[in-house]
Amino acid sequence: MKIELDAAKSVEENAAHYFEMAKTARRKLEGAKAALEVTKKKLANLEHDMEKKKQEIIAKAVPKRKREWFERFRWLYSSEGFLIVAGRDATTNEVVVKKHCDAGDLVFHCELPGSPFAVIKSQGKEIGKKTIEETAQFVACFSKGWKAGRSLVDVYYVKPEQVTKEAPAGEYISKGSFMIYGRKTSLTVPLKLFIGKMEDGRVMAGPKEAILANCKASLELSQGDMKPSEAAKKIRVALATDDIDEIIKTIPVGTKA
């Protein structure tokens, strides 16, 4: 680098001159950097606003899907086409059994804490063996056995007329619980769970055969300690869906994706 000196000035004066020039250049550089950061932030905010507006336009353009009555509960379509409806908690267990259990249906439960009561809706048809096995597995996966890392769980099923809120004298039945009278049919099932997206965009979790028969995209889930929101983000990418809240509602606690 060539530096020109003013012969009319002393060495000290030339040095002071260039020192001031350097300070000025440094201030300009710092100002340019600050301006660049401000511009970057404005650009990021603009991109965020544009993406938000884009999603709003898409949401308005795509008509909202009508939610079915059973979507307030846990639900599944079996590989044979039967609808299975299960409670999410004590309150919905009561509703499922009391209001959505008809003659010809089958009621499923297991003795582990947190197990839902589930009902296969027969719609007047004979319920197949595969649907029974898939429902038992579905119930097992939404019991505390899933979070505890159990590999096998015993599940039983009975007819609707065997389920009642009438307790023996001196006993009390808590909310979401029922007395079962008569013979129970038990199955030992593995805790294997898949999640998938149906043609209409609904997200459904259940045994592999049921998911593959009803969904266009699917993913196997495993037991773990991942936060529901983190697991849902991974599932969202795999299934190409934006409804994280629906995914969180669909998977059991203690799911790893």
C-alpha cells in the first residue's frame, strides 16, 4: 500500500492526518455493518410476514374439512373397515360406553392405568378377527404400558350388555370406570404403533395393517421420552401435513418419531 505524505507537514502532522482518516473509515464501516444488520432483520420480518400471509391465503382457499363426530375421541379404522372409537380420559370413556355402544358392538379395555375403553362399531356386520386384534393393540398402545416401555400387554373384550355402572353393594365406581360381569375374552398383544395420513388429510394412529389399509403416507412410531411437540414436528415432515396439534392429540405420551 502506497502512502502519500505532505511535505509541508511534519511527520507527526502526517501521522495525525492518517490516524483521523482511519478513524473516519472505521466509523463508516461500523455504520455500514449496523445498517446491514438492520436490513437483514427487516428482510427476515418481511419474509415472515409474506409466509404468514401465504398461509392465510391457502387456509381461505382450501375449504375446511367437516369434522366427524368421533374425532373428539381416539379413533381408528381397522383394515377391515370397521370404526373403532376410544376414550381419551375418564370423561370421554364415560361418553363412549354410555352413548356410542350398541348391540352387536364389542367393548375393549385392559387393566393397566390410563387404558381407554374402546368400542368397535359393528354397524350390524360380523366383526372380523383382524379387527379384534387391531383394536386390542390400539387399546394397549394408549395405556400406560406404552410410556412404561412394555412390549406386551393383555387386553380383554366383552359385549356391551356386560358393561355397567352398577357396583356391588358397598363399592364405588369412579368416573370413567365400569363393572364388567361375565366372561372376558383376553388377548396378549404387542405394543407396535404406526401413524398415517388419510386421503382427506385426517391423521390416524394404530396397528400397521390398519394404517397401511387406510392411509396414503405412514410412519412407524416407537416408545421413548421425546416431547410430544418435538415428535409431532418430525411426524409432520414425514406425513407432509401442517396440523401439529392434531398429531399431538393422536399420539400417546412417551412417543419417539
